[in-house]
Amino acid sequence: PLSFLSKANIVPSEIDLFWRNQKIHGYVHDPSAALLGGVAGNAGLFSNAEDLGHLFQMLLQEGRYGGRQYIRPGIVRHFTTRQKNAHRGLGFDLASSKNISAKDAPVSTFGHTGFTGTCVWADPQNEIIFVFLSNRTYPISRNWKINKYKIRQKIHQTIYEALPKYDN
């Protein structure tokens, strides 16, 4: 991120007193990804809510955004479809009994939950995108309150409770 943004626009992710012995600010948080130079499939999410909204809107529109096709529809479906005997697709978590999304999120809902407390969910059925950016690892990564109190799930659920109910 430091190659593209001012450090003032980047939130630090942890004061690491175990492995790196420094404040992690502007560098990948994940130790394995850091060992690989910071670019790895498990490197985490470096973005903001607006850009994540655009990205997931493109996925809801089967790879199309702003009049341009970025990803073929079949590829999007392939990566957002539940794999056999799993709660995940090839590229995303999916709403499931694992309780990582809102209890009322349809099973077609796909997204990502991150180690630092972030999450983003896209619900194709209701055309909803939920972006939640947090920093549960700052100052220390042993802060598990966001998981213990199911903060992300509760906020996500509030969106479904606010939807108008239609009588069939």
C-alpha cells in the first residue's frame, strides 16, 4: 500500500511484539504473506469500502460494471457457487450454518471475512452489498471481541431486519 498511498491514509494493523517487533503500518499483516514479499493469496484485504462496493457490485452483475465486462459470467458463478460438502465456493465464503454472516442471509450470499475483522458480503437475491471494515488486531491481535460478540453478523442481520416484508 505504501507504493500507492500516503502512510497517513493507511491504518496500522498491529503492534507486533512477537515476530516483527514493530508496529505494522502499511505492510501486509499476515506473517506467511510477509515472508513471500507481501504478495500472496492469503495476504489479506487492502482496500476501502467504496472500492469493495464497486468490486462486489461487479460480481453481483456477473462480472460486468460500468458498461464493461471484466470477468466472464461463468467464471463469477464458478467462484461464488458452493462446493460439494463445503461452506465455501472456490473464491469466497458462503452464507451457511457456520454463522459467519447474517442468519437471514440467503444461501446464495457470498463474501469474505478477514483475520483483522473485515468482511464483505454480496447477496444476489436481495441485491445487497455489505462492507464492514474494522481493525480488531490493533493494537494487539489477541483481541477476539468482534468474534466473541458476533459484531459483524449482528450488523449484517440488522440490514435484513430493515428490509420491507412483502406478503405473497
